[in-house]
Amino acid sequence: MEPYEPLIGEHRVYIVDDDDSFRASLARLLSTAGMSPVACRSVGDYLLVEHPDCPSCIVLDMLMPGPSGLELLASLAHQKDAPPVIFVTAFNDVPATVQAMKAGAMDSLTKPLDMERLLQSLQDAIARDARNRTARRELEQLQSRYSELTPCERDIYIGVVHGKLNKQMALKLGICERSIKSHRSNVMRKMRVSSVAGLVKTAKLLDVLSGTRDTQAFSQ
């Protein structure tokens, strides 16, 4: 195996497996590879262990006493911030592997593990979780900015992203064009964008372009 370049930045790799020797051995190998493993004997241990706010992933045994890996994966599917999962199993169980992949597992490996493939999968999983976390933070910030808009500013925001002219919005809202320009400037400032294209991008991320009450005034 070629030398592995350690991951940069805080992260966690949760090893959830009831096989004591496998769990300890994998934790040592991952530590040597520059990763930060957290060994858990069961699904319950994983749920109880501390989960710091950093990119992470789970190396999860498919079959364990008590809640199984598949049951944990099914539970994680309902969490928007769940980390990526890499399944491992001592059996070449094709139906279970297919079920795991359909349920959202990022990869599925058979013991004994191909360490080069595992390390690459872990690197990809951590990178994916980091991207997802960044995207969630950006969306939360956009939602916070949008919530600061007044009702009138929201109407103008929707009007602008639907391509309406100032005079059209003035007529629709019953206010003068000068007020529209002032509110429009406030919208751009509060949403922290400098162009209509930037405003449209925020609307797409916020999913307010269609199908919501806020769009009714200007969607036609």
C-alpha cells in the first residue's frame, strides 16, 4: 500500500463493530494512517459516545447483537446531518449489501478489508461530510438573513427574482417606485448580494421560487 497522507483538520471515524480484536486492530491502523478513530462495541455505544461538531463517518458492521448496522443506517436516514456510512461484513451477503447501499451506505466492504480501498473510502466520506456541513451552515445563514426581511421586502425579493420591473412591483404593492428602489436596496444588503444573479442564487437555495405563499404576488 502506498504511503497515506493524513487528513488535515479535526474529524472522527467511528468504528462500530462487536468484534473486539477487529475493532482494536482497525483503530490502531487508522491512527497510524493519521485518522482519529473512535471505537464503539455496539450501536448503543455509538449513540452514547460524544459526537463533536466536525466532519465524520462511520465504519459499521452489518450484523451485530442488539440493534444491527442496518437498523442504525435506517435510523440515520431520517437525520439531515447524519455522517456517511461504510459497511463492513465478514460474509459476502449480496442481498444485505444491496439493502445497505439502497439505504444510503457510501460503500460496502468484506472482511478481511482491503486497507487501500478502505482508506480511500474514508477519505471520500470525510470530504463529503465536510462539504455537507459547509452547505448546511450556508443554508442556515441564508435562512437567517431571509427571516430578517420585512413582509414588504420579501415581496420585493420575490418580485426581483421573478424578473419583475420596479414599476410592476410598485403597481402590484401600491407604493411608489422610489420606495421600491429603497426596499430593493435593503433586500440586497440584508441578503449580502451585489447583483440580481446573486439574489436568484439565494432564492434557489432557499427554495422560494415557486410553490410557497411568498411567491404568489409575483409568480404570475
